[in-house]
Amino acid sequence: MTDLYSIPVTAADGSTTDLSAYRGRVLLIVNVASKCGFTPQYAGLEALYRAHQGSGLTVLGFPCNQFGAQEPGDAAEIANFCSTTYDVTFPVLGKIDVNGADAAPLWRHLKQEAPGLLGSEAIKWNFTKFFVGRDGRVIERYAPTTKPEAIEADIQKALQR
């Protein structure tokens, strides 16, 4: 099994890093966009993060422009939008692709661990969510239509493990 925490990811500043700082935490990993019908979910993601970060939850946002060009901005524009519109304090990393030949390694890993409907690995739209346990294994994949507050009970259960 690939160690989720050693997979390279792009930080918001464009540098390469990994998720080792989050080892042992429960993660909610989401492909986000600022001009999407699901963008208001930023508020719910932030609420979950603020409520549970002290107990071991980290929300990680990965901006993605693959669906209807709904995340056209650069890192500074994305950060400004997140902070001024939704007061986001959870980590928002570098813009990525989640599908295709240029899909980020982390997203290839997540899709293999938790395929979607009928075994499809493709991400269908922005705000697809992967819920990862403290052991680095994907517990659940949630559709873009799943509101963050609907994940509350799963988060509480995972945090008690």
C-alpha cells in the first residue's frame, strides 16, 4: 500500500511538499472551486474544521479548474477569495488536476482507494470529498452533492478511534 503521507503535493506557493504533517489526523480532502454551484460548501467545510481541528480533523482543499473552468484564479486570487468570502482557515493547497493524464498523484491514489459509483475512478465534479482515517486509509468517498454537515457523524466516529 502506498503511504498517503509521502505522496508529493503542491503547496499553495507552488513548492512541493507532502502530507506528513497530517499523519495521525483525520482528513477530509476536497477538490474545491470558487465559481461553482457547490462553492457555498466552503462555509460548511470551515465549520467542520473549526469544530473538530482540536480533536484531530484537518480539512484540505485542492483547487481544481477541470470542471467548467470554475477555478480560473491563481494561488493569490484563490487565497483571497477563500479568506474574504468564507473566512477559510483550513489549508488550501496548490491548484491541481484530479482526472486525466495530469491528475495529481494524491488524487490518483485516493480514487484507487475509493472508486466512485459503479467502480469509476473519475471525479465527476468539484467538491468531491475523500474522508481519510488516522491510519491514512480512505474511509469514504462523498459526492459533490453531499453537504459537509452530513459528514458530521462520520467525523465524530473517526475522531474517537
